[in-house]
Amino acid sequence: MLRRGSEGAEVVELELRLTQVGLYSRKAAGHYDEGVEDAVAAYQWQRGVQVAEHGVYDLVTRERLESETSQP
């Protein structure tokens, strides 16, 4: 699970996958900040992903996003 404050390669991959679906346009920096959180929340809302906390990259969101994007 990734959330605001998370850092590293997994966050870079998330940013790049969000870019593939047109929800993130910043340069991938590996910092889960407000921009990443907003993009994840928008993805969850647009796709109807039921989550306990919007903006948190949980397993359900990850599986859904990975199913419609390619490995960056």
C-alpha cells in the first residue's frame, strides 16, 4: 500500500502508470505527494473502485490499474 509520504521506485511506477491513463502529467519523481494522491483518487472515482480511503494506492486499485496499463 502506498500513500502520501511514500517514496521510491514503486511510486515512480505508479506515476508512470497514471500517466498512461491520462491522469498524471508531472515528471515521475518517486514522491507520493498531493498530485499523486489526487490522481489516484481521480482514478478510483472514474473507475468506480470501492476503497476505504480515496487517494491511497491499495491492492484493489493496484490490480485494476495494472490490468489496463503496461509495465513502464
